Amino acid sequence: MFSLIIPVDKNEASLPALLNAVEQLHEQLHPFEAIFVVDGSPDRCYERLKQQLPQQRFASQLLLLSRNFGSFAAIRQGLAAAKGNYFGVMAADLQEPPALILKMAALLRSQRYDVAIGQREQRDDPLFQRLPAELFWGAYRRYVVPEMPVGGVDIFACNRAFRDQLLQLEERHSSLVAQVFWMGFRRVFVPYHRQAREHGTSAWTLHKKSTYLMDSI
């Protein structure tokens, strides 16, 4: 089974497109389940998912965190609840093409790799968003993880052995993405073009970036 984990926070407007994308993945990744982890979102994401998920054709789990703990905590909860042999993590805003999950699943099932990581080659974000992001990830690559892709990591997939080891790392204030690199295993990068955001605004504030960088260091 392939388990897809999707952290959800302030993504109410993008839910119809998200559910449609997950349905398309389900058609090509059978057996399949999707785990939606609502990270204390202040909008109606949880209520809408609770109403709509029983109507979908794919198996699903819906988890609600008691407050906003951050996407890494949400991803860990989703990975812990997942029942599959292979696992994918995808953002709910659909800026990463969902078809990437299909490529990653094929690479993992080839038994040649333990973890597949999305690597941005291009992004459609406005210039005022790209420049701070490039500066931030430049500092991250210099001081924390030199192997980190230039644009960071928002989508990855792994096998059960990798997932089990990742969940054993229990640092409360750390970077799950940095842990993915620190752990080693057989790694492959999958290039992609990041799409422009169609709904909502990014919650990736300067304060969060600074805290993330210091925790990682």
C-alpha cells in the first residue's frame, strides 16, 4: 500500500482541487490511502474534510491536532498513523505537481532507493518571494545541510525502513527535512517545476524561517 500524508493548514479554498488531485493519484497507486493532518487550522478545513472524505473513492484518515504545531509535527503524526509500505508527503497548496508522487513511488518500488526527494529546478513565485527564499536556503545550505536542494524540500517519499528510522528521532525542536538528509540511506532527487500558488498566502513568515534556521543549526 502507498500512504500519502498531507499536512493541512489554512487550505480551505484549495480543498476541492486537492481532493481531485488525490483521487487521480489513487487511480494509479492502488492500493492507496491518504492521511490528512489538520494542523490546528483556524478555518473550516477539518469540518469540510470530515464531510467530504467519506464521499471519496480512496481510503483515508483524518487527524486533527489540538493546535498549530507546525508542518513537521503534522507530517510525523501522519507518518506514524500510515499503514502503507511506501509513504509520500505532499503539501496541500498543490505548488508541487502531484504527479511527482507517481515518479517517486515508481523509484521506491524499483528497490534501488529508500527515499526520493523533490528538487525544484524552477519556481513561478513572484520576485519579492523568490529572493528572500533564495537567501534563506543559501544560508541553510551553508550552515546546516550542504546537500539540501537550492529551493529547499516540500515533497518527498520513502519506504517503510526509512519511515521507521525517521520516527525514532524524537528531537522536539528540529528540522524533519534536515533529519531526512542526516539519516543517509539510498537517496534520489526528482526535479520539478514549482507552480504558482492559486489559493491563499504562504504562512512561511520571516519569524518562522529564523526559528527554523536556528533550530536546524
